[in-house]
Amino acid sequence: MSADQQFQKAAEDVKKLKAKPTDQELLEIYALFKQASEGDCNTARPGLLDLKGKAKWDAWNSKKGMSKDEAKSAYVNRVKGLVETYGVS
């Protein structure tokens, strides 16, 4: 299976987890997904009152400089760990 196919499968698997991952785990997979699909963060940081948006932006921005291929591989590995922890339905 190619890296792109593994990435797509992981993106599907994460939607089927039996339990909701922690907020930190969700931020990590969000950041890796965004880095793998779009590259470095290319938007302005959300405003003061958008706490969720800022957390997501900060997580994605923390991956700055990581190549898309590295991010895909890290995403796939992270999702595999979540599947082992939470299982899929």
C-alpha cells in the first residue's frame, strides 16, 4: 500500500474509533493531517476569543517545516496507535 493509500485509510479509521481520543490526541492528529494535506500553516492566528481555533492553529503551526511525506507517515503511525488504544467499530 502506498503512503497516500495508508494516509487515506488512516483518515477513515480515525472516524471509526470506538471512543473519543483526548483533546491533546485530537490536536496532534489534526495538526499532522493539516501538515500532510496543506503543508505549513498559511493562515493568521485566530482572535483572542476563539480558544478552540487558537489551539488548533497552534498545534498545526508547531509542525512548521515538517515535509508532507513526514507528516503523512507520522499521522498514519499516530492513528495506528489510537486504533490500538480505542479500537474501531
